[in-house]
Amino acid sequence: MLVPTILENHEMMSEVAAGFLLRTILEKPTSLLCLATGSTPMRSYQLLAKSRPERFTQARVIKLDEWAGLPMESPATCETFLRSALIDPLQLSTRYVSFNSQVTDRPAECARIAQWLRRNGPIDLCVLGLGVNGHLGFNEPADALQPHAHVASLSASSLSHSMIAEEPIKPEAGLTLGMADLLQSREILLLVSGPTKQEPLRRLLLGEISTHFPATFLQLHSRVTLLCDAAAAESVSKP
Ligand code: GLP
């Protein structure tokens, strides 16, 4: 059962999340972290990046997902986001694995990431955000979900995501780890923030599991920590 921990605001949620990430690394310095991007986890990563890089000399990071078709150096990519928030400040680049947004052969790129994860996984801690339509990474609502790294068709809601609002080139697809990759993580940290997540959070906590709301599959995992801010949790805290 998913039990939300409700923090007063986004800043407090981010502080708790950054502490959670740091503890994971201190307990197991070689941890493999899978990291989502988007507005929800940004502040947690910025806070974590204030730690001393020497604490992260063995830590490994895999990027959860990416917009396919954008130049890698675009400010809209998950790559730019993660590098500036965490990878560069903590000097993780030699132990960082990520989908390339610009490849011509996208299935081959997904096969490369899938093979890396087979050899180096499982993920120790997977940090996820909740899509307004229930997606995790780019595992979008559908009749069936994909287990491993794959090319995803983007939903209308993903195509209107704030990350790409200013980007002149529109992404053609998503590159993402699959649901089995996420569910095989030893531990999951799900972050939910802001009023637009009230309804998705309510649906997540209903307890049903549906491919049409992929985040509900987290009900099947025994070690999920769900942190929300009060703005997202409003519909949960009301009777
Ligand atoms: C995006 C990303 C996800 C992210 C989610 C929520 O489309 N593909 O990795 O977790 O949507 O984003 P936000 O935190 O900005 O609401």
C-alpha cells in the first residue's frame, strides 16, 4: 500500500528527498541511482548538489528518460537538466549513463541502454515524478506497457510539458526505461508536487492497478517512499 508523507511545501519536500538520496549514497557508496527530470525533483537535486563531491566518488547514475529528436545541448533536454543540476556539480560524468536524444537509430540506442542495465543493474534507488496522466518516465498510458528501455510515442500531455514549452524543435518520441526496469529497483522514491497533481495522486492512491495509469503499478513494489507537498495532497487529506 502506498502511504504518502505530506510535507508543507515543495521546498520542504525537496529537503527530505535530498536527505533520502544522500543517505542512500552514504549507506551504499556504489549505489546506482535512476533519476527523473521535470520540475518536481529539480530542487532536490540542487540541494543534494551542495554536498561534497568526495561522497559521490563511486555513485552511478542512469537517466530515466529523454526527448528524442532534440539536440542534446538544448536547454529543454533531460540531459541538460540533469548535468547542470547534479552530474557536473557532483563530478559524476564518468559514472553517468544516458539516452542520446539525437541518435538516428533509436531502437539501437534503447538496446544499448537495456544492455548496460542488464550488466550493471539493478537500480538501487529510482527517483520518479508523476505525470499528470499517470505516466512514469515516458511509460505512457496504453493497453500494454513495455518492460525495458524503449522508444515511446508521446501523449498529448507529455507534448505540452513545461520542459519543452520554449523549445522550437518538438520532440518526435520519448526514450525511456521500461516498467520492469523501474519495478526491479531495490527502492523507489516518488515525488509529487503542486496542484496539477491532486487528481493524479488521488487516482494513484485508489489502489487499482491499470496500464492506463502506469504509476498504479508502484502498488506492486514493497519499498516505495511517496513524498508529496500539501498542494498536491489536498484531495488526499480531505475526506
Ligand atoms: C515528464 C518526464 C518525467 C517526469 C514527469 C513529471 O514528461 N518524462 O520523467 O517525471 O513528466 O514532470 P514534472 O515533475 O515537471 O511534473
